[in-house]
Amino acid sequence: MERISGMPSLERMERGPVACIECIQCIPCNPCEAACPQNAITVGEAITSLPQLDEDKCSGCGICIAHCPGLAIFNLHKNYSDATALVSFPYEYVPLPIQGTQVRCTDRDGRFVTQGIVHSVRNLPAFDHTAVVTVEIPKEYLMDVRGMGRRGGE
């Protein structure tokens, strides 16, 4: 994937969890900027600008994920273990997945990539009905997994 303004560097991903903003549309939008407690995301005066990630300020808290109406923000934890990584993504379906279950992880187009395990499901009132699901996957799929299949389908 080409480097975009919200994509953390490989060096930053080595240091721990970090946001990954895959927003590519210049539309009036800035909830991610307002949501970030670390001020690591900047849209700026021109509200149609693409979000910029200051990867050194980003703590990887994931609060921005549920606040993005375009569902374009993810959290990446490359070195969760020697062999696995964590990917967190927005999830707006019911029923919510259950922690510890095996799921079919998908790419940006909904195609199967690998099996994963649901590591956590956060569904806080502040997230306004957008849950954040974190899956544990083999490390080599970190840059590919961006969602999961739902029960009864892909």
C-alpha cells in the first residue's frame, strides 16, 4: 500500500500500538481530530484536508477508531507476541463477536485473508454504537486485515 498521510512508518509500528488512518477522501470531516486525546491527528483549518498522523504523539489508545464516520481508522500492534499482531477496527453489526472466538479476518474489500482470534470487543457509550473489535492474527497479515466476516457469511 502506498504511504498516505495517516499511515504510520514501519519504525513507529515497531514501538507498539499506533493508529493507522486510511482516509483518502477530501471531504468535510474532522471527528478524528477532535477525538484524539493526544492531539496526534490534525485535519486543520481546511476541513476537507486529509488527516495527518503525528505518529510520535499517538499512544495507540484507539479512541479515534469509533469516531471516524468513514470507518477508515484502525489500530495496529505489530509486536503483540513473537508470532502475532493485533488489528483493531470499527464494527457496526449485531451480534457483536465474542472474545476468544475464532473468526475469518478480511481485507479492505471483504475478502478472506486469514483466521484470527477475537482479542477484545469495546462497545463504550462514548463510541455511539460503533464497537471496536481487536483480532489477534499472524504477524505477516498486519497490513492486510481490516475487518472480519460476520456469522453466516464472509
